[in-house]
Amino acid sequence: MYAILNFGITEAIGLPILWALEPANFSPDNNEEPISIIFTGDVMLARDVEMRLLSKEKGYSLSSIRDVLVADAVVMNFEAAVPENHIQTQHMEMKFSVRPDLLGELRLQSPIYLSLANNHSLDFGVAGYKNTVKTLEEYGFKAYGHAIAISTSSLSVIEVKGQKVLVLYLNATYGKPDISLVKNLVDSAGPVDLVVTYIHWGTEYEPKNDTAQENLAHQLIDAGFDLVVGHHPHVVQNVEKYKDGLIFYSLGNFIFDQYWTSEVQEGLLIKVVKHSDMWGIELIPVESTTARVQPHEMMGGVKHTFLNKLANRSDPDLASEISSGFISFQSVED
């Protein structure tokens, strides 16, 4: 009845199976309005982020960008765990423990989908992972994905305004997923209007994708995905058009405690919208140099410069659209 997949890693044996949650079904105010889904980069509320937030008013992290994060769904990569017994993560420690009360920093009016398909969701083992899922759901978030295993809980279908968008949450930092098994899982969800994978992968701090990312992205699009959205490198990487699909290799950091260069304090939000039969993606660059752990939308010349740099290292066929801040593409399903 349920598919349980893994990357061929024997350590997956004994990990918890998460049964799929019911697809989100939000009643639109106006059926003629386009569906909109925002994807962000990495979010980590531990270590120095925790220490800074404890000295700020509640809601500090998203207070300057809350109006931008208005959509039918907002998808973030939750790069940490919420263990039962929290001990503050110290400087340079790589096991990220989050205080439950800081989860309120991520609350928005929009529904929030958090990916646990990354290399930190098992920082406190299986028990810590289970507690993370339970606590996130108690705070009103929707949690999907796993560090190693792939099951029906790695998949969400966001259904609103007469449209269905499937999002598959994958972690490829421990190995490459079996594409045929992934395809079977996606096919089991039935007809949808857009197929997206939100994937943790790549080489950290590199502004362009590596060969493994490219090969996997192309295989995913060949298998029927329309949009590939990456995270993990902590910097914004290039954008590529492959056949009828689009690949955002990395959206960079969204909320993180890395400060040593401007690149690790920059991120890209993408807002996926559909008007009639055409899908479009609005590019929204953000930065945390103005205030650490508090992203701000880039404006004016700063935004223009960022988009031009991104265009210069991306697919030449997309350069003009990236510079303009909006990319149009046709869904394969249409």
C-alpha cells in the first residue's frame, strides 16, 4: 500500500516510516487568482541564530519580509532537529538543536511546509527526528521528508484554486536516489498540474553546480519533473533550462549564522505562479547583511546587480529573463 524507498543505504533499516499527511486543501477567495507557492533556501534556528533571537522581540527573523511571504504555501528547508532535551548548540558545533519556542519565528499567515530531507534532520538520531516531526506539527507546520529513507511522507500535494502542485522532498547528500523508484512514487499520486522536487545536494560554497547535480537534475526532468529546486550549498547557484524543465541548483541561505562573505548572506526566494496555461517564476533576492539572521528583500540597484550576476553564471537562454526577475515556462502536463 505504501512505497518505502531508500538510496540503497542499509542504515535506512529501522528508521521510522512516516505515513503521508492529507494534501493541503485551502479554499481560494477568488478562483480566478493564480496559485502561488514560494520556495526559500536553508533555515537553521540553532547556534548563533538562537543566541541572537533570544535577545530580540518575538517574530524578529521574518519581520522585515513577512509581506513578501504571502502565498498559498511557503516551502523551507528546516536544517536542524528539535530533540526532546534541548542543549544550546555551541559555536562551530555541527549538531543543530533548536529550542521549540523559537519555532514561532517561522510562523506566517501562509501555510508553511518544512523539509526534513537534509543532512541535519538526524542530528539527534531517530528519537530526535520523531520529536522534530511531532513538535513541528504541534506548532502548525507541515513536515515532509527524511535524511535517508524515501516514503509517501516525502511527498506533498498542494491543492488550491483548482490546481495541484506535487512537491517531492529529497536528500541527495548521502547518495543518489533511484530514479525509477522516485518516478513510481510520484506516479502514485495521480494527475497533477506541476511536479517539483525540493532537493538537498551539491558542493558547499560553490556558485555553480557540480556534475553530480547536473546529471541527477537532468534524470529527474527526464522522469517527468517540471521544476528542480535545490539547497545545501549555502550560496545561490546558477539556473538552467533543460528540455521543458527548469533547475534552480541552490537558493542559498535564508536564515543562517554564516557571515564571512556577502555570498553566504544572500539568498533567493522563488515564487511559482500560474496564469492560464503558463507557469511563471518570480525571482526575489534577499540578504542578511543589513541585519544578521533577519532577511531583507533586495531592492533597486542591489537587486539589479544580484540578478545580473546570477544571469551571467546561468544558462545563456535564460539570461534576459533572470535579469528581469521573472522566468516563464510551460508545464509538461499542459
